[in-house]
Amino acid sequence: MTAALGVVVVTGISRYLGAHVAARLAADDRVGRVVGLDPNEPTAEIQRLLGGVEQVRADAASVPTVVAELDAEVVVHLSLVTSPEPGGRAAMKEHNVIGTMQLLAACQQASHLRKLVMRSSTAAYGASFRDPAVFTEDTEPRQVPRGGFARDILDVEGYLRGFRRRRPEVSATVLRFAPFIGSTADTTLTRYFAQPLVPTVLGRDPRLQFLHVDDALEALHRSVVEDHPGTYNVAGAGVLALSQAIRRAGRLAVPVFEPGLSAAATLAGGLRLGRYGLDQLDLFVHGRVVDTTRLVEEYGFEPRTTAAAFDDFIRRHADRSLVTADQLATAERAILDGIRRVRATAAKESS
Amino acid sequence: MNDPAVEDWPGDPWDQRVASALSFLRRRLSGQYEVDEFGFDPELTDHVFYPVLRRLYHDWFRTEVFGLENLPDDGAGLVVGNHSGTVAMDALMLSIAVHDGHPKARHLRLLGADLVFRVPVLSELTRKSGGTVACNPDAERLLSSGELVGVFPEGFKGVGKHYRDRYKLQRFGRGGFVSAALRTGTPIVPVAIVGAEEIYPILGDLKPLARLLKLPYFPVTPTFPWLGPLGLVPLPSKWLIEFCPPIPTADLVDYADDPMVIFNLADQVRETIQQTLHHLLEKRPDPFGR
């Protein structure tokens, strides 16, 4: 069988998502040639995945020439960083916003380009107290979010809208991913839930949705080999409250007064300590739930539920649980038996 | 490891109570319960919130309900009520009236102002008890999934009004609730609530303090803020709740964007509630009687 797709360019292959997508595409015989772009050298662990992938070291400035020379048919843009480590917020914005701008400028010139697939995030809906409980793809953000990543996402999607206007014949797919979780994912959020004591915002119990990282790969893979132009929410059905997720994971919540957390997050960002930034804080105050009807109908694919994805994460990180469901069940049994024994004795004595 | 001294006591009510309380506690502590996409936690609502409210409903306010047959058996319904009483106690009592009076014990999903969701703790209690932000996307989402939704179109104009204006319905906003009902073809059930006006009678409004605290009003009642926390105890007025016959909207789906139709329908609902309030007030000559 001849390859249905010619050259597929994947950006961001030095990171988990980019590397896995590139590897899956390289293993798919409907895809001819997979070229990975990244300014950084992948680590040895990632390098092992990239067997069938041609690699090009390209920074933002040289991307246009590379894309033009490759004569790309499909561009998969995954090179977004979600947190300011290591280079600080300025480097993060440079990478996300300027990087996307230059890639899209290159795509606009690429005459053989048929398809563009871009990673986005449900952070695109912003965070406001007037928000509806569930976001559909058509919901406009009511308030510009505080977090750097969320603001980058709004900028990046803005550039993509411009690209769609200028190259209407190119099929453009935008996938707005819920936060990733799963046994292999390593993100700010998975590190957060992996701790035994988990800080939360006092008086807030946000509704969360997760996406199993394998389902993110599946959605991206299908977006490349099938045709699904448009913008789609990608998340696991159902909702977990943060307190509920913490209990299921057997962790302990440590509620912190919100203004203190904001100050700490800002300070941590300024000092480049930032593991948790305002992005996480916005999520932990407002929560975020999206409607995935459009994805399920168009792709005929349903990501595993939020609860199932989170269970997969718990199984991997069970060693650091403080309280497990089994221990609670044992305690329940013991207390119930104790009460029955005391009552039985009392009944015997009184009779 | 069956200990012979420890046996089940089938049929013993105290044993069952202890066992179910312990298993409830275990489920809560291990997170083994479900919340829906709006954050509604039916288990917590039925086992913790409603029992507390039920005591107020029966023992403190001695609530009587009329017209329960006007609530839809199943499927969507939009319950529209008058709002009063400084805090939204009427919304909570209405949920109990619906849940305990309906043959299928349905949960009333309340729509609240965004201010409620700005306040820590309060926002989460509201979501867990089934409430969400009063906006058209949420209202329509709840209605199209067949829920019974409760809304108070007067908003803060209703709860924060002076005692001398009691039982005078305020303006009904832009009629967003009507367009939500029309878009989903949901019947509107007007409901009149008598009793909430007297629980915290507002005699004055400290506007500068309200502005400082970013509240829509700062109430002064006969007991608040004079008696401190004691002033938060609601006065034990007698409550009457009457559900009016439903107004069908299924044949008006095409008019969901027609402002004339929306205003007329909103007016019809408002008039129905106002007249029912007058009837109920005649039935209750003494606000604090039995």
C-alpha cells in the first residue's frame, strides 16, 4: 500500500507528547515520512522512541526555512510549554507565542500544506465566576485568565484564527486538551497529586476533568490520518471534585487561604521557583469542565472517563498514599464489630 | 475471622443506623461517590444538607404546600418563584417542598447569582447541593437533560427590598429564564412563597458599608447587626408555598428570540405569582401564627 500522506512535520519531539505522537505516526504505514522539529536534543529515554523519525534541530528563527525545504503536507504543532521552568516566564512566552507565530507564518507559505493539527488547552476558556458550569467549543472566555500558560493559549488560538482566514483550504484541527493524567504522564498536576500532603484553596472545591495521556495521543494520531477540521474539546467524561480526587488517591488536603497562595504563586514565579503558578491557582479556584459531544460525534472515539484516567494514575502512585480504601474498610468493620460487641455485652447484663 | 460474640442484628434499627452511618463515612472519606458536571453531590445533599433544612422547614417555619400536582412527574420543568428574605432561605425551603412533596423525590436545581460563586465555602455548598450560576447556557443544559430547575428572576432586587415593600414583586430582569424555557420547550411552573419576607425584615440599608464590602446591600433588621450572631436567627414566620398550573411553552420554541413574546410571557408569570401571593396572604392573617 502506498503512503496516503507525504511528509508529516511534528514540532516539540524532545517532550513526551511530541515524541510519542511522532513515534506512532512513524509506525503507521499510511504516513510516508515523519520529520521531528525541536530546538533541543531529546534525552536518551525519548531518543529510544524516535526510531523511525527524522530529526531536525531547529529553533524558532530557522523553522520557516526548514518547513519550506521539507515541502510538508501535514504540520502537527505540539511544541507548547505549560510551566515556566526552566527559563522563566519570558522564555516560556517566547517559546509558545513567538514560536507558534513563526511556525504559522511558515505554514502560510508552504504551498503543499494540506493539514495543520495544533495542540491547545481547555485553559482557553479563561477563569471567571460568571462562567457557565460546562464549556462548549463556542464559549467565549469572559475574563482574561491570570495564568501565563492560559494567556499564551489565547494568543496562540488567535494566530490560528488568522491562519484559517488566510489559508481556508488547509484543514486546521485544534484540540483543546484537559489536563493530562495517567500512569506515565509527568506534569505539574501529576506531581501535585503524587505528594502525600496536597495544598488546596480554602473554601474552594473545584470540579476537575482529566484526560488520559494515551487518549491524547490517540486523538492526535486520528487528527493526522483522518480529516477532522475544527476545534474540539478533548477530556474524559465525568467530573471529580478536587477533594474527592485527593481522597481517592489517599492523600491529605491542606487548605490554604487564597490571597496567601496568590502571593506565593506570584513570588515563586518571580523567583523562578514556579512549579505552581497562577495557572494552577485559577484551576483550583474555578475548576474547569468541558463538553466533549463534538469530539465523540466527529471522531467516533470516546476518551476513557476522568475517573478511570485518575484510577490509572492512582495505581501507579499508590506507594505514597496515606490512607487507602482498604484501610478505611477495615476500620469500618472494626468499629462496627466493636459497637456490636459492646451492645451485646450490655444486653446480656441487663437481661 | 467470624467472632461468635459479634453477630449481625437483623431488624435492629440502631444496628442498621450505625452500620449505614459508618459505611456513609467510609464512602465519603475514600471519595467513592459521584458528582455530576455541575458539581451536584446527591449523596451529600440527601444525607447532610436536606435533613438540616427539613428541621427548619417543619419545626421552625411550619411550612404548608399547595398545588404539588402542578410539578411535572418527570422531564424538565422551570419553577419560577418570588424572592425575598435578605438571604436566599426561600430557595432552600422550596427545594425541600419539591423533594419531599414530589412522588419521585426530585431535586430542584437552583440557579444563583454569580456573587454566590465568588464567596468561598458558599460557592461550594451551592454547587454540591445542585445549584449553578444563573446563565442561559447552564439553565438550558439542565433543562435539556430533563432536570427540574428553580429560578428567582427578581434576584437581589427581591431579597434586598425594604420590609414595607413585602410581597410586592420587583422587576423581572431581561426575561432570560423565559428564553431558556422557550428554547428547550420546557413548561414554566410559577410558585408563590409566603413567609420569607418576615424572617429578616429589612428596615434599613447601609449603602456605604455595602459598597465597601462589595455587597448589593447591607441589611439592618430589628435584630441585625444589633444582637451580633443572635441577629442571624431567622424570625419564626409561618410559611405557605403554592405551585401554580404550568404554562406550556412547547409551541413557542420558534419565538425564543422574540423580545415581545418573552416580555409578555414573563409578565404573565409575574402576574400569576403576584395574585397567588395575595390569595395566600388572605389565608395567613397572622405572619407568626400557627
